[in-house]
Amino acid sequence: MCQILDSTLREGEQTPGVYFTPEIKLLIAQYLDQIGIDIIEVGNPAVSPEICEAVTLVANAGLNAKIGAHSLCRIDHVQKALDCGIDFLGIFFSVAKHRLERDYQITIEKAIEQVVEVIRYAKAQKPNLLIRYTPEDTTRTSIEQVIEIASAAVQAGADIISIADTTGYATPFRSNRSYSYFVKTLKEKLAAQQLYPKIAVHCHNDRGLALANALDAYKAGADIIDVTVMGLGERTGIVDLATLLVNVMEMGESELRWDIKHLKELYHIVSKYSNTSIPPLLPIMGKNAFTHYAGVHVKAVAKDPMLYQSIDIASLTNTNNLALGMQSGRTSVELALKQIGQEKVINNQLSMSCILNQVKVLAKRGTSIDIDHEFPQIVNQCVLLENCE
Ligand code: HCA
Ligand code: CU
């Protein structure tokens, strides 16, 4: 069984322009909690007083999920996070050769010393705190270095080691760049030292492979998977929550674990307060995800939606929709007439031809026809014309 860590409030707030007030963060966290998310990462309290306030607010709201803060590998930042009353702390520090040499300008020995000191400090302050250590840019760090730092971090008190694909470099199709390689090797080498931390994965989408990498990691035995609503995050973001849930359910996770009916409202709220519209083609939660358009499709779907759908959770997460436009046929017009309560028009052949014709004329503008607002006008015109002839 894998756990889900949602980072909409931390990684998601690293989407350019996004800012959630502490109250909105609490609202989003409440929805995530109702869905059954295991860990909610709220932000780094040392970044701003508002984030500090948000972490404190969410950590003290009595949610079932573990509430976490993010922190640089510094004692002052860790202390600030601890003061917020958190259950989970994510400390990140890269030990990639290029980073140590070109940015931090310290040796690997010095880096290990710093990581060990900070983790020991956090554990001493709060022994039941769940500590995650992330060797940032893990997938571009030599595996030997990852094993060395992970082993030191776990011995210092880290409960979780996260494999972060910070730049979206991993791919399931290159063996030593794949998540399965990192997850399996890390588990195996640490177990040989009698160390058994949970392994988390944080997959960025720069190559469009975030979901594929997360599923590769899941198959290899990853214990925790990071997601955000809509895949929000730095650059091209990380794995989308709803898409991940649907896929891990197919790989053996029980669907009873999550109350997915709250996804719709959650996505609506995150979209509204992040000023980011939900992409219509986004799997599962996009407006088009369960919308059928072309005449042949609509005709078949009117008998059974599964004739042109392979996911049977539309009613819980999204709604089955009809789109009206150039590709529409008679069944679409019939369904649209039923939707607006004008089914009596269906039996009038001349009106039906007129309506279908007008739908196609209007569709040349290049956007679908709004069934509740525009379609009734087309119907009225055609019916009027018919009565006058
Ligand atoms: C960041 C980088 C990070 C950290 C992940 C982690 C990444 O924005 O700080 O701490 O587990 O992608 O490496 O999100
Ligand atoms: Cu990230």
C-alpha cells in the first residue's frame, strides 16, 4: 500500500503567480483530508510570515492527515517549522557533485555532516516527528553518493528518504536513469545495512514523464508518492493527484481508501484560488475528460457511456457531458433537446434538420455551442420558421 503526499500548498505555490492565503490553505487541506490524503505539505515557514501562519493553522486544525512543513537544511529553519506544531518535516539538501562544487562549494563530507546535524537536532526536539530527507536532484546524483547520504540521514533519525527528480530527468526507458532502478537499489543497499526507511518519490514533469515515472516507482515498491492538484508546481509541475489515484487503483490500491467524490470541489477551489483554469483536456478532471462529441460517439454513448470510455468513475469525479458543434449528428441534437426540456421537437423532422443545420453554421466560429444558453435560441428560431411556413 502506498501513501499519497499532496504538495499543492507547497510545490503548487511554486507555480509562478500562485499565492494561497492561510485561510484558503486550510480550506484546501480540509478537502484533501476528506479525500483521505495521508500527508499534506503546507510550505516552508521560514519563507514568509504568511506561510508560517498557514502551517500553524493547518497543523492545529485537527485533520487526520499528517501535516508537514518544508525546510532548508538549516537549524534555524527547522526550529521555525517545529514551532508551528507539525507532524512531518521535509528537509532537502542536494549532494549532487555539480551542486556541491558549483553552488555550495563544499565537500561531500561537509554536506553529510550538515545533514546529520540538522536531522539529529530535529529528532531531539520532537522524537515522534516524521522526518523526510531529500537529496535534491537525486536522479542526477551518483547512486553511491545517494546511498551514502541516505544511510547517514537514516542513522541520524530520518524516517523517509525521498528520491526527487527535481529537473524531470528520469525516464523508465533508460535503466540507470529510471525510478525503478533508484527505488530498488536504495532499498536493497540500505536493507543490507539493516536500515529500512520509507522511500518517497517526487517526479517533475519536464519531459512529460512525471506520471510514468511515478508508476514505475510504485511498481518497484515506492512507499510514498508526491502529487499536486492539476500537477501544479515549478516549471511544468509534478504528478496530478486525480490521475495518479485512478492509475494506482488499477495497479492494486483499493479504491475504498479514497473518497473521490470530493475531487470535483477540490479542483474547483484550487483552480479558482490559483487563478489557473483546469485544462479542458486534463485526464479525469478536465471538462472534456468525459465529454462526447462526434456523432458516432454520441450515438453509441447514449446506449452505454463505456462504449467510448474506459474509466467508470465519471459520475463521482466529473460529469458525463455532451458537446455540440460541427461533428454533431442527430442523436446529439436529440440529447440537447432533452437537456433543455424540448423533447417534443424531436418528432418534427423539418425542425430537426433546421436545428442541425444551424448548429453547424454557428460551429464555424470555432467554439462549441453552449447547450443551456445558445442552443435554445437556435431551437426557437427553427420552430418559429416551421410554424410560419
Ligand atoms: C524545491 C525542490 C523540490 C524539493 C523536493 C523535496 C524538488 O522546490 O525546493 O524536498 O522533497 O523538486 O527537488 O521540490
Ligand atoms: Cu519539486
